Amino acid sequence: MDRAPHTPQHTPQPSSGEMPPVELRTPRRSEREEMMDGKLYNPADPELSALRERAGDLCTRFNALPRGDHEARAAVLDELLPHHGEDLDVLGPVFFDYGVHTTMGDRVFANFNFTVLDCAPVTIGDDVLFGPNVSLLPPMHPLRWQDRNVRKAADGSTYDYEYGRPIVIGSNCWFGGNVTVLGGVTIGEGCVIGAGAVVTKDIPPHSVAVGNPARVIRTITDADASALQDYAQ
């Protein structure tokens, strides 16, 4: 009986640190341009630091306003999220890294503790519902500690390297409480993401996804409408 030849399996070895830490290429565009293009960047850059401070101050202002002060709250959201659609409804508190890198459609609702670290483009469609404690997390860090750890510049300041991956969320989605969406993920329209899910890969349209890592358990169809008839009577 013929047998397939034995092929030795290669076992990856832990990082020895012999490869020098990665360094940013030169010449470069601005750190913001590099960041938005998904390249390795230095978040301690003055322009990026100023944008994060501005967003942080706006979040603090919004979070401190009374719930009933609708006009003032809407004005702060217009500054924080200049690319949002009509009828945005945010309970707060909210936490955005930049705000200006997030685009939202119409009638988006965000419950308590909505967190968006938009160091890469975050695109949200129309009629999306976010439960409490939902986090959208584009930032990535190098896997090797030699590339990830904080460094010291010639002037004594410290910095590290990051990169970002965009997040795209289609229209008509519902996110349960405590959902986390990682960078590089696209979620199709009409999806339901179950509470506590950690979404690490793309989710096709009209899917129910649950778990950590999130997995699709079924497709949403018109047959699901019949289940609501008892409640409607």
C-alpha cells in the first residue's frame, strides 16, 4: 500500500528579539495621512494629539449636559461628529478618539457608554441601534513586544506605534449590550449581533451572530415576522 511521504511539521519558535524593532519609513506624509491609510503611525504626533484632545473635551461637555438640554447636546454632537445624518440619538456617556473620522447615517441610536476609537474610518449606515457598552475598535498594535512597546524620543517624550483598520456597519443593524467590533470588520445590512459578542470577522447581511469570537447562527427571514403577531394582538 502506498503511503504519502512524511513531511516534518515546522513549529514556529517564539520571538528571539534578534530582529531589530520596526521603524517608520522615510520620507513620510503627515502622521494623520499615514494613519488614515492604514499604515504604521506615531499617535503622539502633535496634530493627532490635538484632535484627540478636542474630541475628549467635546465628549466631556456632552456627558456633563443634562439629558433634557436637547439643543446644547445636539450642538456638541454636531461638533464632535460632523459627518452624522438626521435624527441622531445618543444617550451618553460617549467616548470618541477623534469623532471626525466617523460617518453615521440617519436615525442612529447609541445607548450608554458608546465607545468609538476612530483612528481609521468608521462607517455606520441608517437605522442602526447600539445597545449599552458597545465598542468599535479600529486600533491595532504590533504583535511583537519589540515593535509594540513605548519608546523614548530624542527630546525625552515617549511614543509608540499603532495602525488602524476600518469598520463598516450596514444599515438596519441591531447590536446588543457589551458588543465589541474589532478593526477590519464589515457587518452587512440587517444584522443582529447578540449581547456580549466579539466580532473579529465579517458578518454577511441579514445574519444573527453571537459569541466570542462571534459566529453566525442563522439568517433572518420574513418568517421571523410571524413570531411577533402574538405580541401585536
